[in-house]
Amino acid sequence: MTVVIIGLGLMGGSLAIALNEVGFSQHIIGVDSNPTHCKKALELNLVNEIRTLDDAVIDADMIIVATPVAASIGIIAQVLDKALDQVVVDLGSTKKELCLNFNTHPKRGNYVSAHPIAGTENSGPKAACSNLYKNKKVVVCEKNLSSDQALSVAIEMFNKIGMSTVFMTPDEHDKHLAYISHLSHISSFALGLTVLDLEKDEKNIFNLAGSGFSSTARLAKSSPEMWNAIIAQNKENVLPALDSYINYLRAFRDDIINSNEKELKIKMTNANKIRKIIKE
Amino acid sequence: MTVVIIGLGLMGGSLAIALNEVGFSQHIIGVDSNPTHCKKALELNLVNEIRTLDDAVIDADMIIVATPVAASIGIIAQVLDKALDQVVVDLGSTKKELCLNFNTHPKRGNYVSAHPIAGTENSGPKAACSNLYKNKKVVVCEKNLSSDQALSVAIEMFNKIGMSTVFMTPDEHDKHLAYISHLSHISSFALGLTVLDLEKDEKNIFNLAGSGFSSTARLAKSSPEMWNAIIAQNKENVLPALDSYINYLRAFRDDIINSNEKELKIKMTNANKIRKIIKE
């Protein structure tokens, strides 16, 4: 199978590695608007060749859109307009705006709206890694609007690289992801800024940064372009999640000011229930 | 050398494993007010025997206080009152209140006020692990108040288990730790609570919890008793750190409401500078 991957960053590059490893595709064509990414993707053998989008679509059996979500709508439109029977799968982190845009498109059946719950704080083709998708979930939205053939090929691809599929509406997806992913990123960005401020006055405090700090602040390394677009497209869910988070932090603040150790203990004990979710 | 470890949780238990492994001590006596911890520590061969505090001190060359900080002042006092020439080292996460309490104690020279920057979100003897301290920093406060002999034995111990020493005043220590550790814990506790609230209405969202969420919220599993005491003892530094963090989150919130992507990009790009600290 010839697979075209549009967007050769962490997601697209890691998918290229995985598809090669499991033998799902014999030939991978890369497309990226950034010439440095194209060059790097060839150097790293992520793709067999680089083409323009229009040239790539013609020879493809399957087209993966792995661009930042701000660009995805335009690119999926361009691909679907050119597509004959190719399967088109996007990997974007927000789904509502995307799905709305295509639900009456004449080629909607070719398209599978997916989001692999996988990622790291790194970006670009150099960040691509072999096991990014293994043993992870992938959400597929509006499966009934995809043709049976497109859906089965997309799910087969995700299964082959070790993923299991969860079906959701775009609304459900965007709400849940606001809480369990987008909020974590904002929390890390803000934590990074808070601690960097302190460093302006006090040098070398980072000698002391332990694993707890690294763990909570590592997402502050994430790509601003990518996260600007995700937050903008999921504003309606991100805002209530952020409000709820700020309210809890303010409640902690009040308890600390009032030395209310009893209430702090109740809050921390309740928070411990996260053990049922974070098991490792 | 006979070492007494008071407090057989994550820190004390892991130290016992490390001291055994490097051959620093030939005999380890465990002390813990919790009989279940004592039993478990024996079962896991963390210690050679269990004694009461008073019985243990008599035969010790070195005494490690690895209890939650709320108990440490009382225990260090009890130990120093009984000590002859034993070296007493505490591993607590806050240093100012502790140091203040002992800076005129007649046996202050015996005491080394230390804080290994190492830990996990797990607690109790079962959480003890072999490499907790390896390649980490340990902060030693008020080194000039420790005798040369006590200081050199303590540093030798930390070096042998793979740690390097940083000297700080208790004020500096507590301020820096508020930002790079205590704030991370509060941020995780609040994130855990926010996401657990959502789960009350919407089941199974945790199917989707990815590595980003696990990373930012794992500290929400930490011990409420331990963190209540740390926060209480470091209130004066934790509060400004928390205020600064909430202010950044509110600024993110305002930018999102106003769709101010330019400003969001500036903030996230500044936060990316955390790369110089979190390198892996």
C-alpha cells in the first residue's frame, strides 16, 4: 500500500516509522510545507520520497493528515477534493470544528476523523519515535459518516501499529480531551513561567529541580503553534476546565492561608483517588 | 557502621537499600511508630532489626531521621538529647523551622540538616527502591553549625550512594523548594480533583488519559499527611509561588477568552525556555 503522510512532525514521522515496521505500507510519500522538515524526514528514512500535496494524492491508497489542527481543515478539503477512492485519515487533537466542516462534503465517506491519544512534548521529524502509538488508544469520531471500507482500513492500520479504537462523538471527544490533555498543557506552561520568573532573581535554583518538577512541567516544552490552534478550536471546553482548576487552586490557597489542615487533608485524600486512573 | 533509620517509608526504606548495597553500614536498626511499617520493613529485609527509638540510639554510630516533617522536630530533639558522639542526619523537605529549632542546642554539632532532592509519589516501606538517590542532589543547610566530623561522615554517606552536595541557607532552600517542588505537588493535587469531578458525570473518560495527563497529575497520589506538614512549614514561600501560578493561569484564561493568540504564543514560547532545565 502507498501511504501519503502530510505533516512530517512527531505524529506523522512516528506513524511513518510504525507503518514501515509492521509492513502496512510498501511506500511512503511525505508532504510538508517546511523544507527543513522534508530534508530531515528523508535523512532519517522516515519517508521514501517527498512530493507536493497534489502530486502525492494521485498515487496514494491512503492519505494521513498529521498537520497542526489550524492547517488541517484546509488540507483535508484540498485532499478530499482531489481524492477518488483514497482513504483520508486525520490525526488532529480537536475534532468538533473539523467534523462540522466536512459532514456534508460529497467525499465524506472517504474520511475517517481520528485522534491517537499519544504524543510527547517534542516536535518535528527528529522527535519521531518507534513506539509512540503502541498500546495506546485512538478515538474515531462520527464513524457512521465514514464508508465501511474507509473505516475498516483505518482501524486495521491503527490495530497493526498496536492501537485500540474508541468511538465518540466530536463533542464528547473535545470535552474529555480538554480535561485530560489540554488542561495539563496549560497547567505545565503556567508552571514553567512561574518557575522561570523566580530564576531571574535567583540563579542556579535548577540544580534542585527533581523528578516531580520535571514531570509536572515537561509539557511546557510543547510547540506554541500547535497548542495555540488546539486551544483556539476547543475554547468552549478548555475554559470551564481551566476555571474549575483555578477554583481548586484558590481553594487550596484559602486553606493554606487559614492553616486549615483538616480541609487540606480532605482535598489531598480525594485527589489520591487519581490512583485508579494513573496506575503505574 | 551501625545506622539507625527512624521512619521506614519511601525515603528511609530506600536509604536502607542503598546503604546496604554500597556497604556503608553493616547493621541497620529500624524505628517506626507504625507497627505495619516495621513488619513490612523486616519482611523486605530493609533493616536487620526493629527497636524503640531509645534502645536504638544507644548502639548507633549514625542516626537518620526520615519521618514526615511534622514529627521531625520532636524526634530530632529526642535523639540529640540522648546522643553522645553519634551523627544525626535528617532528610526532611523543609529546613527553616527545623534549623531554627536546633541552632542553639548543645548537641547542634552532631546534627546535619539535609534534604535529598529525590522522591516519588509513593509512600511506605513497599515504595522503597534501590536507585532513588543515585545521581541526585542533596541540600545541606547551615553546614557551619555541624561539627567537621559529623559533616564529613554525612557527606561521605551521600556520596557513596551517588549523591552530590549543594550548600544553602535554610531560607534559600525553603524558597526554592516551594517553587520547584511544593508548587508542583499542589498543581497536581488540584489537577487530579478537577478531572475526578468530570468523571462523576462522564464515565470512562480515563480510557483516554494519555502520558501527558499521567505526567502532570501523578503527584496527586502523594501522601496527604506528608504534604500537609510540608505546606504548613513552608507557608510563607508556598503562598507567593501559588499566587504567581494562579496569576499566570488567569492570564492564560483572559487570553483564551479574548482569542489573543499573539499573547498566548508569547507566553508559551517563554515557557519553552524550561528546556534549559528539563533536558531529557
